[in-house]
Amino acid sequence: MTHRTRTSIPLIPLETLFGNPDRIAPSLAPDGRRLTYVAPLDGVLNVFLHERGGGQDRPLTRDRGRGIRRQGWAWDGRHVLYLQDRDGDENWRLFAIDAGTGDERLLTPDAPDQAHPVQVQILASSPRHPSTLLVGLNRRDERVHDVYRLGLTDGRLEEIERGDPTVIGWLADHELVVRGRLRSEPDGGTTLLMRDAPGAPWREAIRWSAEDAPLSGPLRFTEDNRRLWMRDSRDRNAAALVLFDPATGETTEIASDPEYDVSATAFHPTRHEIQAVAFTRARREWRVLDEAVRSDFEHLLAADAGELSLVDRSLDDRLWLVAWTRDDGPVAYALWDREAARVEHLFVHREALVGLPLARMEPVTIDARDGLSLHAYLTRPPFGEAPWPLVLVVHGGPWVRDTWGYDPEAQWLANRGYACLQVNYRGSTGYGKAFLAAGDREWGGRMQDDLTDAVMWAVQQGIADPERVAIWGGSYGGYAALAGVTFTPGVYRCGVSIVGPSNLLTFLDSVPPYWESFRAMLDRRVGRLPRYTDGERAGQVKLEADLTDEDRRELEFLRARSPLFHADRVRCPMLIAQGANDPRVKKAESDQFVAAMRERGLEIEYVVYEDEGHGFARPENRLDFYRRAERFLARHLGGRCEEGTG
């Protein structure tokens, strides 16, 4: 058997993998005649307009800072909306651009006497009211997003509903009438409250237990605003698509799988009928429910070997904006003309990837030590022979999952000579509520054991060199990297933590105020930080003198699962990176761990990006980080490096 050598595979530049993409995030105008997308302008991501009839694409925005990533058309076909924060603080502001004139307005300015930062959430829009949005703003109380009606033409903001710290979210019908709200319960469950009209009394429609709540919730109303399409895991293991009648309480199952949750849905844009659902097993698999679109899906699934996504649809449903995600190439975007049965290629998100020797992503199954099956993805280097040095890449969340497809980190690692293993450890979503609940209170426990077991599997399979294994991750993955080098110090040669919590006590006490409605869920799934429940101190962390024996046991549990308090066990070098403005995992989380390592004389490289938050959006910062990481891994694992190290 002939193996390609280290020198026969070209080194893919970091700029190609982690620099600005060429074009991403397309959005189709309601009439299908125009589309917008995000692309670099003078090195910064901005919104561009494309006229389908011809003409040169032109920029609609001219941001010079952090760049724009989230944008889309309003139903009026005139305004393009985008969200922007300040250097990663996630206090989003909503802007509107007139696609015809280019005029730009800030729709959610701070009040002159605003005492705290304000974040906007887009709650609802409807083609029946194309110039109106419902938005959530936490102006009145930093913990609570009240509902405002926003006029796109005149910019008028009118408060129409007030919430409280238990409100997780709001539900509006197609007339933009607020008909429901989701309330968090002290046990971590969720209740859907509904009413028939503004001012009518709220009534309890559905109560989801703490086990069901993370996988369940409303999706949208039917066309007549009488029934609700929902995801629902009650009386089953995995979240199904159901139709719920609030008047009778009757629930009808539409589509389900015994092991996998519904992961995507396709609704008609105006009739609001369900037409297809997807379940993500090793890869996404579509199940067509409406014969009217069966031939469309058959054509699109046959048109490309990648994983199909429906990105957008014109209001008359003649045009679909679709994407195909491949594991060994860029994401491809196209328009599907339903009448002509024709695919019109638009662009790929990174043209420079085309033709490069990218690696394939292989789904694998790993048995954890207690017999639980873990689904994972393995990306092998396209050269050399096993065993390779291994980088275990841990996804964040933790209540999300890794999926198949193009992953720049996996491609980078494989190209540098490392096997990359990505594991959906217990507590990941997508695999039903039993698998999700298996991660409750297991940060640093069985969730970490799953990662260790994955490394041992790779060693036993002859894939990984046991002397050259690194653990890498961001957010929860950063926590797992810190936990890996402290709780299992003999497993890893080095570790990389990006915006990772190190101390669960300080982490749980410093989450954003608007996460208050998720507090009960965090208590249940991570651990409970003892707080006062009533009186003037309600919500504050208890003082030492007021702690009960149960409170003390909880604090000891959180300390035991916090890598910071076990930093003396670290035996390997670490690279830690942090955004200074991160609202989720404060900079102090990284500072504390770095200080503990330095006090012990341990090898640590620490970089803080002053204009970033929970991740690195600016290309100059992102490239700086990956250059540092590449040198770090090359020194300790021996892989290739763009700058010649290793």
C-alpha cells in the first residue's frame, strides 16, 4: 500500500482556513429577485446586495470594526436587518438598511438615561405585517426582555408586554399578537402559558419536566393561528414533531425517531404547513412529509453528495435558497428554481479550498466504560501512517453536538499531521433526553470520563500515539481541556483552553443577568450555587453564616469539579486564550487558572484579545491565535507548522 508522505501534501495556509470567508450567510428577498450575503470589504465582513437580473454586487454596509455576521431581509422587501454588538459584549443592537437608497438606521438606540447595557432579541415577524417586528429589550430590567412592537418605516418602539425573570421566551402568532410565554420552573422544567387575545388571562397549556424541557418547545402557529407545531419529548425518549391544539390539549405526533431528536424542519412560507423534517444521525437525513415537495428534495439530494440545508425561500415558494455541506470541501450555495427544476449555483464560502487535499470526516462509535455508546467523528491526516499524534477537540455548549461536515479546525489539524477526534459525550443534544440527562451534574465526572475513554479507544485502535495526545476546546470545551489536564494529568501531553470556565463557583455567579430565567436549569445540570430565595437578598449568593449543611455539600461538589482547585496536578504545558469582553465566561475564569499555574512554575502561554468576547471574530485576532496554537502543538506533538516549527 502506498502512503502519501508528509512533504507530498501541501501545507494549507492558515489564512485559507481561518481568514475571512469569501461569502457566507445569504438571505433571499421575499420576492426572490435579490439576495444579500456577508463578504469582506477592506478586510471587514459587511453586507452585500446581489441583483439576480444582473449588475455588479455592491456593499450595503461599511463597517470598519468587528464585522457583521447576522443579517436578513425584512418581509417588506425593502429593509435589510442586521445585528451588531460592541467588541463581543453580546449586547446586540438592531440596524436597518434601505436596500434601495442605502440609508442606514439604528432601530434600538439606548435611552438617554439608560443605566445598564441593553440587548435586543428579534422575537417575531410576519409577511402579513411586513413593516413590523416584535423585539425583546431588557431596558427596564437587565434580567428581563420585555416585548416591543417596532415599526420599520418610522422606527417607533412601543412596549406591549412586560415579563419577569422567569420568562424564557415569548410566542406570537402570524398577526404578531403575543399569545404565549415560556416560564422556567424552580425544578428546571418549563411551562407554556397561553391566551387567546391581548389582555386575556394566561392559562397553563403545557408543562414540560426538567428532562423534557431542553428538547421541547413551540415552533410556530398553523396558518389559522389555532394550533401549534412543536418539538415535544413527553412520553418518548427523543423530541418528535407534533401538532398541539391549545383549545383541547390534544397532541398529534407527526414525525419521530426512537433515538434521534428532530433537528430541522421545512414549513411552507405562507401556509405554514410542515413539508419535511430532518433527523441528524451520523449525517442529516430528511424525511419528506408533503408530496408537493418530494420531487424537489429528490432533485436536491441527488444534485450534490453534501448534506442539504434549506436556507431560505421566496414568499411565492418558487425559489429555494439551499446549501450543501461537505466534509472535504467548502459549503456550496445555490438557488433552486422549482418550476424549471434547475439549480443555479451561487458561490462557495471559501473558493481557495476547492481542489485542496482535504481530509474526510469519518463517523465512529465508541463504547464508554459504563457501556454507553458515544457517537464521534474522526478526521485522519491525509499522509503518513498511524499511529498519529491526536488532538481531542471538545465541543462547547455543552448542550449541543458535533456534526458531520467541513470543519476548519479538523482540516487544519489533519493537514498538520494530527488525527482529530470529536466526541459527542453524554449531555450532548440530538440523541434524546436519556443521553442528555446522563450528563446532569457530570461536568468533570462522567462527561470527562467519556473524553478519556475516547482517547483510550483511539490508542487501542492504533490511531493515536499515547505519548502525543492534546486536549483542545472552547467554552465548555475549554473547561473540559482544563479538567483533562487536572483530573487526568497522565493522559495529555498538552492542552488548549479557549474561553473556558475554571472555577464553577465564580462561573455560576457571573453569568449574564439575562440568563436568570435559565438559573434553575444550570442548578440542575451543572450544580447549585446556594442563593437566597426570598427577601431583599433574593437571588444573591448566600453568606457563609447562612449556609445549610446541604448548601455546604453543594459548594464542596462545585469545588471538586472546578479545575482551578486542582491546578497543582497539572503536568503538561497549556495554551489559554480569552476575549476580554466575554459576557458568558468572564476573563477572570482564565486569569485565575493562569495565575495558579504560574505560581507553581508550570509552563503556560496566555493571550487575551481586548476587542473580543466569547470567541474571536476579528480575522487578525483569529489568525494570531491559530499561529500561536500551531507553534504550540508543533513543539509538543511534533506536527507541521506554517512558520517552520516542528
